[in-house]
Amino acid sequence: MAIVLNHTIVPAKDKKAAARFFADTFGLSYDASDDHSHFAPVRVNDALTLLFDTEDVFKSHHYAFQVGDAEFDAILARVKRAGPMRGQ
């Protein structure tokens, strides 16, 4: 069996706001009614879910997603429309 990343926890100042922002930016859906225990989940694809969790203090994280040119252009347009992030 191949090793597949199933989920990871993403720390944020406000888990629901961060999950909503990420989902909107990447053209995914975030369903607040689908919260697991205390996480705000965003399904990225069939194999990966990001579980956003509220933390007061955390180190910066880097996540890299490979997308095609059309997806990249759409994501970049949504980032530009959203403007600067504050407190995510």
C-alpha cells in the first residue's frame, strides 16, 4: 500500500474563519455543520482533509499544493480579490 497523507492539523487564530478563507480561496467547500469535535475540516481531495484548529500561539507552517495552470490562475484571482489577510 502506498503512503498517503490523510489529514493534518492547521493552527489558526480563528479555525472557522481560516477554514472558510482557505476553502473560498481554493474553490473548495467548507461546511460548518461538518465540524469534527473541535476541528473545522476542509476536504482538499479524496485523500486529504485539513483540520483547522484554533491556537493562541503557533509557528508558521508551509503547505504546497500542486495545481494546473487554470487552477492556479483562478486561485490567484481569488487571493487578489480577498486582499490582505488579517489575523488568520
